Amino acid sequence: MSKNVLLILIGKRKDTAINVQKVLTAWGCMIKTRLGIHDGVLDHCSDTGLLMLEMVGEHDKLAELEAKLNILPNVKAQLVTLTLN
């Protein structure tokens, strides 16, 4: 059994998140679970954010999504595959 998780660190969140969302929308059928975290509330929101996505689908397609996200400025994405032996 294995699980694929895509971790996305977003800098300059208020400007960058729009482009990240456009990419994720195009690949939305492969996203099983999505959790977004950023520090701060109300008037003190952080300018960085972290998305954790549980992914489904072919590994080649997941790697392609990872590459597309890494093209965006202020974005670092990393695909992690966890496997139980």
C-alpha cells in the first residue's frame, strides 16, 4: 500500500496563491484531500502558506503536476510517496 502526498510551500501568498489555484483546478480530479495552513489571523496573516494534498492517479501525472507548480515563482512543491512494506 502506498500514498502520494504533494507538499506545496507558497511565498508571497496573497499574490502567488491565485496562480497556484489555477494549476490545482486543472488537476483537481487527482486531489483527494486538501489542507491549507498559514500563520496568523485577521490583520496579521502570514505571507507564506503550506498546502498538503493527498493525491490519486498515475505517478507520471503527479510528477508532471509537481513540475508545473515548481515553475511558478515563490512556489516549491515536493511529491512524497509513502509505502508500507
